Amino acid sequence: MLTAGADWQAVRDAFRWAIPARYNIGVDVCDRWADAEPQREAIVDVGPDGAVRRYSFGDLKTLSNRLAGALAARGIGRRADNAHGDRIGVLLPQRIETAVAHIAAFKLGAISIPLFKLFGPEALLHRLADSGASVVITDAEGATKLAPLRADLPDLRLVLCVDGPQDGCEDYAAFCAEGPEDFAPVDTAADDPALIIYTSGTTGAPKGALHAHRVLLGHLPGVEISHDFLPQPGDRIWTPADWAWIGGLLDVLLPALHHGVPVVAHRFRKFTGEAAFAFIAEHEIRNAFLPPTALKMMRQVPADARPAVAMRSVASGGETLGAELIDWGREALGVTINEFYGQTECNMVVSSCAALEPAEPGVMGRPAPGHEVTVVDAENGAILPAGEEGAIAVRAPDPVMFLGYWNRPEATAEKFVTGDVRDGWMLMGDRGVLEDDGRIRFVGRDDDVISSAGYRIGPAEVEDCLLRHPAVQLAGVIGWPDPLRGHVVAAFIVPAEGVAPSDDLAEEIAHFVKARLAAHEYPRIVRFIDEMPMTTTGKIIRGRLRQLASEETETSP
């Protein structure tokens, strides 16, 4: 746990990793608290209909013990003949059973696989087949999706349904009732595998990032500092990010339980800015991880339509925040939004912290205590001087860093300058600039940076400027092929509600940016679209925007 200090340097100097040789996530986030304070509130499960179920750490221990014991009785877990534990897929939204399933898997010495509820058949088939999952825990909707896939999943032996027995699925509640209240967790090493989180797969087949139990401890400094020194008395956390993603599971659920902070679970039938404000107010949320997409939707809610909220901290990550969202956050949420940075393979390694210094729009923050992050030459790993653009990289080894891609050693080696996960620099696949004061400015993904007439342009700054225009709800920026300049800046815009697209509006928006940034950065091409292509984690799929540009170019006379 971080020690608060007068400034960043003091906090970093006071921090030391304390990774024990033997460590189990399930024991840490559940049994440790249950044995000390069994009545302490752990999870507040708010159903789609608003019904509230409250669970203590004692409840969480009993529920996870029963599931783990019942699975162990069926031969599921970590066996002597298995180099890794059995893989257990968790195909559920935010709800108590989701947390219980992950904790039980950890206690078993098995490997949990978070699966997104909105995955289609092909996405599910790839992940379950690639991982060799032997168990899936799901609901009726998920069971229906899985039914036609079973013939192609020979390793899948057991499907449990939380909504009762389904064709080919056992009743989750009845299954758990077979398990004992007492279960002795497997004694795992901190480096033993604990979960596989598949990359979002915007290009190519998604790869499974295999993480060790230590990954939770590796997340803690970044989580704590991005929430202005979590935990504080009265903290209560929520995120609209699904627990199937690293942002929901390891940025919110598991770190909060580690610290004994109550987690509010909810699955919106449809996320809206109005619904988010109402939920925060009604359930007295003090802390939240709000992805930029959620913030942009909440930003559309007029001030006189927002209920009063009393938040202590808001963290955001996934896309760079700009001045517009930071200023709006101070006015609407009463806090400075802290931006953090990471990826599925190596998360929460950079963050800003309003408790230590003012936010600087466009600069994502400093390396979180315990992590060595800088900008390097991707070819040889040489650290670049301040002000020079290069590859954002993290020094290996690092407790938060993945063990490697599941069954993909060559892909794992490609992430490292040395090709060795145990040494050297891990390349994050992003471009950045180290500022003179030690903070890191995000430029863009390797393939998102725009080269125009000799200038290199990151899309984030242009997108932030576009969002300041009242007619713009969402904006995505790419490079559009141009015979003279190589590429020019092109903006794809989802207009604000009630705004009608027109050529005049496109010209107005372009001049709006030109007047605020630079002549080479304004969008020479503006296209209006109905829906912004995004990953399930809320990141703009600029590759799809480039595809739209290519299609238009090919059909032009």
C-alpha cells in the first residue's frame, strides 16, 4: 500500500514491492477479510430492476468455498498431471456469482477466463477452444449461445447456469449446494498462473494474456494513486466497465476487495449518461472508474438535469483525456479525473494523481510507484531523451506484467526488445514522448500516428479539440491518403443529439480546430457517421475508420 507524501518523488521513494513467494488472489481478496471481519460489506449487487442484494466477506467466503469444493469433487482444479490448472470460463455480467466464480477458481489453483456477455458465437468459440476450457459458468442467455458450440469444444466438460438447469447445463445453485462450507485453498506461488484475459482483438485473432496471482499486487500502486490514495474512510466504488475486462476486474473489483472497499455491481439494460448520474447519486458512489466513452456520454447531460453527486475520486483510461473532459469533470463530478495507462498484458503502469499535482491535459501522468516506464527506441531499447518521440516501454520483470501469451511463445517474444519476458523492455505498442518533468505524453498507437507533410500528428489532441465543439458528441481521427502530403487529417464525427450534418457544419468544425491547434493538424476531411466503431472496452477502432476511408477512396471517380 502506498504511503501518502508531499509530492510524487516522496511517494515513489517510500514505496517498495513486497511480493510474497506464496500468494493466492482468492485468499487475499476474500478469506483474509472474512476471517478478520466476516460482517464487513464486500459487494452490493444491484440488479437490472434495481433490486439490491448485499454480501459480506463472510458470505463471499462461504459461497466461493461451496463452489470450489463442488468443482474439486468433480475433478476440477490443479492436478499433478496438468502443468496448468483447469481453465474455467466466466460468462456473466456484473453480479455476485461473477465474483464468486473467479475467487473459487483462484482458490482451486485453476485459471479463470473472464468472458464478455456480448460476445458472439465466433468470439466465444475461439476463446474457449484456444484455452481448452473445461468449465463455463454462465446464465440462460449464455447457455443458449454455448449450446450449438459444444460439439466443437471437446474439452468443455461442465456448464453451470445461474438461472437454473438448461439443456446440457447444470443448475448452479444446486451444484454449489453439494459443496462444503469449508474448503482448503490450494497453496499457490505468486508466479503460478491465475487467469487468462484475451486481448480485444481489433486486429488478428485475440491472444490470451496469461497472468500470475501476483498480477493483483502489481496493480495496487496504480489503482491506489489513480484514486488519490485509495482506500479512504467511506470509499465505495463502481464502474460501468464489464468485469470481463481487465479494467473492470483488476482496476476495480479485485483491488477494492483487497482493500476491503465495498464494490457496487450493476448491469445497465442500456447505459446512458442520465442513468449513470442517477446511479451514482442513489447508491452514494464515492469512487469510480469511468472509461472515456462513458464520460463523453455523461457530458451530454445538461447541468440542470444532473442530480447532486459527492464523489472523492474518478479514474479513467483507455483513451487520452483532454482539457474538455478534465474541465467538465471538475464542474460535474466535483473532482479532477485522474488518467491512467496500461494494457491487458501490463496494466496500470502510468497514472496522474490530482492529490499530488495539477493535471496537464494530454499528458497521461507519471510511472506509478514500483514501475519503470519510459520512451525507448523500439529497435535497440535505448532510452530516448526528453522531447523525442518513441516507443512507450516498461522494464521487465514487473509484478503486473503477464507471464506470456497462452500457447504463443513467438508472439510473447515480439513484445520484448530482447525477446525475453524476464529481462529488458516490454514494448506497449504505443508512441509517446517523455516530458522534461518526467511525465509521459501519449501520442498514439504505432499505427495510429498520422504523418502529414513531414509532421507527425497524434489523433488524441485533435479529437479532444473536436469534442469542444458543441455539435460534436464523439470524434475519431485518422490519416487520409493524400498524393501531396502523404496523409491529411480526417475526422469522423457522431453529431450531438438534434444536430443535422451538413457541408457548412463540416467546414465550421474544421475551422474551429484550425483556429485552436495548428494549420497542419486541422481536419481537411470531415465525415459524419451514425455510430463510432469501438472495441468492447470503449476504445475507438481507428482501423475501421481507415477502412471506411479506403472504401470511399476506391469508389471515388
